[in-house]
Amino acid sequence: MRKLIRFTSSALAVALCGISFADELPAASWLTASFESGIPDSIVAQGGNLSLSDDHLLDGTKALRWDFKDGDAFTLDTGPLGNVGVWTGYGGYSRSALIFPVYLTEEGPGHLLVEIRACEKTAATFEIPLAHVGWQKPVFHYSWKSKLNWIDGALKGRLDNFRVSAHGITGDSTAYFDAIFFNDPRDFRDAREPIAESWKPADHDFSGPPAPTAEEIVRLDTLTGFLHAKPNPEIKRDHWEKRIAHFRSVIETQQLYKGHPLKKLPDHFAFLNGIANDWLVCTDPEMKREIAACFHTVNDWLQEQGLVVNGSVGKANNYVGRLYVDAITKMRDPLKEHGTLEPSIHYLKWAYSYDDRLFGESHQESMDYFHNEAARLLRIALAHPDPVDRWHHVHQFRDVFAKQLVASIKPDGGIFHHGFHYYAYGSMGMNDASWLVSILSKSDLPVTREAIDAIRVALESMIWYCGRTTLWSLSGRNATGAQNAPTGSLKALAEAYAPYNDGKPDPQLLAEFLRLSPSKTTHPEFAGIEPAASPNGNRTMPSAALSMHRRGNWLAGVKGYSKHVASGESYANSNRHGLYMSMGQLELLTHPESLPTVHASGTRPDNGYDWTAIEGATTIHCPLAGIANGNGSRLPRNQETFVGGLSNGPNGLFAMTFSLGVPGAMTSGAAKDSPKPEPLTALKTWFFFDNRIVCLGSDIATSGVDHPVRTNLFQKFLTETHDSTRLNGEVLTLADRPVIRDEPRATTLVDPYGNAYFTPADTPVHLRISEQRSRNCNDSKDTTGNYATAWIEHGKNPTSAGYEYAVVVQPSESEVSAFADQRPYQVIRKDSAAHIVHDSPTHTTGYVIFEKDTDLPAEFPLRSVDQPCLVMIAEKDGQLIVSLTNPDARLEAREPQAVTIHLRGEFSPAHESSMATVDPQDGDTTITAPVRHGESVSIRLSER
């Protein structure tokens, strides 16, 4: 805590009254009121009595006490506050703010009026009602969504004093002021108005539901046992004496008792939780009392410092308050005996919006709810002292928790946070959700089968887009490339199914767990269960704008973004340069073979990675400053909706209408009269057939940008075992100097990790093997690494550029040679109307139709479509397998949208199906399928 009193004199404040430009003044976050050296001359009373006191403190050993009656006032001359429009801090979330703590000693009529002034002119005001006894800490931002009552906003650049006056007060009253920050950048989410009325939790009527039986009450104890440390009578008394001595020493040396100011709140929560755990483990009654006394000393002090409803520390929830919830609920019984359980529970309910979450309409469909809130809400429910109330609160939690699982997880397994599918938060959320449903099942308090099935949908999607680690494109701002598959969640969820599976865990989930945890296969509890095989086939997630294609143990994933789905997230200090991630990123996770990872497959974000060379993406290649995020939170979207995938089971395709506004930093050096840059646009498609991926691009365009546009084939980190690249059969390695090759002819490239890339004769390829210099993902240090990087150059400001290349994943030598000699696919069309590819080995034609009135080739079955859509037609065993979708995810849509296509020839369904209607007549067949959220619809047809 800063303890300097840096008020300027009144004379200086008056001298500066004529200054009108805030930018000429310092930000002045050091203007802080702490009263260690007495009452400064710049604080002047116009009624009432000012003195110093140690009765109630937030900072140091002295606070300002004001004894007053109605009409009294005092003035604080601070000197110029400077620029009160600063944006800074984590994610640019911190904005210039006034923090004005006050301790009121009584509730009653009237209020204190705080005027923020420039000389004698009032610029803004706010009121502090006498509605709360104790410390409260109003936080007002000056500019960002300011809740101040601005009377004259033109005075913002000249603020230099504050006036506090009493209005409507009956009798004598007292207030304390301490640690006032007059211009300090604070997170915009910290904004807090003065307390206007007292708060109490809702009093719920449980007279309607049947009272729990004694057996049901015992189930609550079983559930509590999964949340609390177990008593251990084997631990000797001298151990507890040492622990108690340690607790007392910390309390004394850190002054964690009444009469001393609060400094760093979260540290004390961890300390309290440690005390609570010892209280649970200890079985010696005398030692338990001593441990509880230590807990009460600290908790009583925290409550005096404002850890109460409406108190000065605000709502300690989310990440900050988790350990405090744990500590309080573990100490339910001693807190009840001490007389502080009720205010503690009230605070937790207020901080976590408990009544709204469990009994109201304030339900959260973000993964943060399952990670940060759900378990804490259950703990608060279990903290109720009366067993019957406890039962009803737990029952209510169980019901709401189950419904939120069903509502939060998308039908394709999408798990959203910050408005898009976000694996980092989703994996944490599903870890906690799986654990909760597991312990509820083990306590004979299971949630609904529908809720458990919802988690299963999310985990089964995770299995598809994870090897040992997840696809890098799904990492959001956590772009290290090291996020692991949700292994533990599979086992926990398997156990949650026991009440619905004759008391046994789900064997399929356990098999998936063993595939991802091969070292566990010999454990006795898994006897008779074989590890599952790796997923095989093609799968799409419309809610995530993601397609996954798998054969053997490898995984190929392509990720896009749209109006519905952000490409990712970045801050100034977290994934700062990840602009192009998920913007058509094609990833290959191939190594190690059994459970591939991002790093082992050649992507090393923190080792010289070129952030403009994201694999598969079409990017503007520029210095890092051109793509770096500033102080804000960046979650790129565009207005395009034709983004998504189609799967027919074994194979699939993905399409992306790409549009990216050019960042201003990319053209910051351009002349003032330069034309405004146009967005980078493109039509990009990927066609997946077995281990072959055909990649097409057309209509690539931008203007007003003095940097080249490239489509990136690969960027692979070089290691001792993965050090060579083959170009048309020639082996290239990095020696004393970089290798730079430009190939104007048809090219065969094999990257250092064994994936082959093929381009036609009209598509020059550029290859560079060299050391690269960059910044790590959090922009905290310079990094280097040796890479082989290949790309297709489109040049500066292309108008209608395009590309074609094919990738063969992990081919044999013979496959590479055969593919180079005779391409097994044919590009039928690649323009603004459609991208069409026919694959000979699978007898499959993939159509991406951007414009509905498109002439389609007569030699293939598809005649026409009624709207832009994706279609695949595979010929197999004398039948057609027709798959179709409109890739627009339409996440908020309640009703499906019909997609109609017309085939040449008359066909009828080979099997009864409710997924589509088939109408053969006059030599054609019309197929109409309802598509709700971009999901794939497939139907098998026989010729009539």
C-alpha cells in the first residue's frame, strides 16, 4: 500500500486552475490519501471535527476521522489529477478511477455528498447513503461507463480538489476515510457504487417438498466426505502443537488481527484454508479448539476489514474467492459455535450470487461457471447448519447444475467461453463438471442421465480434436501449445454413470481413458478393459468452425472463424501475435505416433515461431508489430457465415469465406494520403479423402498494404531427429547458411516430419530453411529456432489470386512417388462460384457452392442447389452416399433450415430415413434436408 501524502498546496492548485489540456498533466496515480504523518494542511474542515484515529484502518496505523452533523463539510485539495482517461493493465482492462473508501458507524437517513471539483467549480458528484455500517469502497471510473453524476464534463482535465458534505443527517455521526486513490487505473470490472441499502439472502420456503429421510441426510455426509480432508487419529499431539505455533506466528508477524490494515486478500484465503484442513484432520479435541481459535482470529479480522456483505473488499468470487469458500464451509461447525457462521455464509451467497444462480434466472452458460462457480455453490449449499435446509439446498443445486449442463454444451460438443469454443476454459470446466457428477453419483445423489450425457458429448468431441495435446488452434490466448487432453475427466465421467449402469462405470469411457493413459492399463481396477482404438474418420463441429480428420493415430484439423465464432483471443501480454490463429489454420498432429502432440509434431510457439506463417492460413506477411495486439482484448470475428464443414463419415470437406480487416498497425508507416487498406479476402476450401487433403484458394485480394500476401504450407521446427526437408527428391538440411529455394514448376515437398505437399506447375513454391527470430506467445522475451518453412507467394495487393496444393499425411515412399506421378484427384472448378474436387480412389466428389445459380459439371450427379451449401456424393457398392449441409452454424436458431439439392437421375432411399425427403421424378431426384446448426446430413440412395 502506498503511504505517501502527495497533496499539493492550495496555492498551487489555484495557480493551475487555468490549465485546460489534460494531456499536459501527469497521470498522477500517486495521488493517494493515507494519514500516517498527520492531517495535511490541504484538508480543511468547514464544519465538524477532523482527527486521526486507529479505531478503523485500511492503510497503515492512522485513518482520518470526521465527527459531523447535518450541513458540515470538509475539502481535500489534491492538486491536478492529470489525465483521467488512462487505459492500461492486463488486457487494457484498467481505466482511470477514483477509489474512495469510507467507514460509516451507523445506518440512518441522509447521505454524504462527494463533489469532484476544478477550483470552485463542481465537475461531478456522487452520494454515499448512510446505509451500511463498516468499510465500503466505492470505485468510480472517470471515463469508461462512468457512474459519476457529471455536471460539467469539460472540467475533466482540470480536476484538483474534492468536497465532502453531510445532507439530511439527524443528530451527530462519525465517518472514517483511509487509503483514498484519486486517480488510479483499476480494472473496469472493479467499478462499485456506494451501498444504497442493506442486503440479506433470500429466505427460501421448503415447506412444500417432502422432508429428507435420515438415510438421505447421511448421503449429505458422504458427499461432504469427498470435499473434505479425512480425520487422522494417528497424527501425534506434538505435530499439532507445532502447527498451532506456526499459525500464531504468521498471525502475529503479519498482523492478521483486528486493528491492523488488510493488504493482500487472496494470500489470507490460502492461509485460512490451510488452517481449516488441519482442523478437519486433527482428532484431538483440545488441539481442534486451538486450531479453530486461530481461524477465528483471522476471519474476524477480515470481516472487520470489509469481508462482509457490501463490504469494502467487494465480492471475492471467481478465482480469487475459491479458497475462502472452501475454508468457510469446512469450518461450518466451529463458526456456528463462534457466532460468525451466518455473516460468513451471507457473504458467500452475496459474493457468488447464490440465490440468483440456484433459485433465480441468473444462469451461466459459460465454461467459467463449471470451473469456478459450480463446486463453490455446492459447498455453500452444504454449509447450511440445519441438515434439512442443507438437503433442500443441495437438491436445488443438483437440479440447476444438471439443467445448466444440458443448456451450456452445444449439440456438437462445443464448450463456450467469451462467446466461442474455448478449449482451455472448456477442459477446466468439464474436468470440474465430471468430478462433481462423479462424487454426486458416489453419494447416491446422481444428477440426471441427460446432464451426464451432455458432458459425454463434450468429452467425445475433445477425444476427436486431441492427441496427447489438443489442436493448437483451439488454445485461445493460452497459446503455448501444451494443453493436454482431458484424461482424468473420462475416468470421472465413467464413474458418474454407475447409477445408470447397474452400479458399474461406463466401459467405453474407461477404454478411452486407458488409450490416453497407457501406463494405467495394468491397474487391477481396469481388468478386462482394453484401451480404445484411436478415432478414425471425419467429424465436424459447426459451433467451433472446426473439421477433424483422422486415420491411424494422426489428426488433421482445420479451424476457421465467422460471425458466430471468434478465431481466438489475445491480449497485450497473452498470445499477443496470434492474429492469424484459427483463420484457416490447417494443423497436422502426427508425432509421437501413439499420442501426438503439438510440440512433437513441429509447432513450437515459444521457439522462434513466425506468427505470420500459420500453417494453412492465407496471411499478410509483415513484421510482428503489424499484427501485435494492443492493450485491449482481441477476439476477431467477421460478418461471414459461410464457414464450416461437412462429413460423410470417413471423409469430409471444410469451407471458409475469409475476410480480415487490415490492422491499423500494419499500415502505420504509410503516407497520410495513402488509400485506405481494403480487407484481406479469400475463398478457401479443404477436401479430406483418406490421408489426402486437397487445399484450394480463390479470389484472394487486398489493397493499400505494402506487405506480401502468402498462403503457408508448413512451418516445422527442426530437431536432431527431424532435420531434413525433401524438395523434388533432393534432401535439404540446415548447415552453415540458410537454404532458400524458389520452385516455379510442379513441386513435391516432404516436410521434416514426413508429410508430403504437392503443387501443380502453375503454382510456384518458396522454401526457406534457416534460423528464425521471434517473440514468445506472451511477448515477454525474444526467441530463436531453426525451421523449414514453405509458402505460396501471392505478392502485394493481389486482386484475384488463388492456389492449389495437396497434402498427403504420413505417406510411405511409394505413396509419395505415385502421387507425384499421377495425382489421384481432379479440381473440377475453383472460382468465386464454386470449388469442386473429385477424388478417384474413393469415387467421391466434393462441392463447395458459394453461389446457388452455379452451372455444375454434367459428368457428375449434382445438377443444382437452392442455396449456397456443401455437398459430397460418394459412389459405393452401386449406391450413392449423399451428404449435405448449409455451414452457417446459426447458433441462436430454434428451427432448422431446409436445404434442397437436385440430382441427375432417379434415386430412392436405400433405407428408411427421417433425415431427408427424397422425391424422384422426370429423370431427376430432389432431396430436401432440414439443417439446424450446420450439422451434416447423409442419406444412402439406390438408382431406380
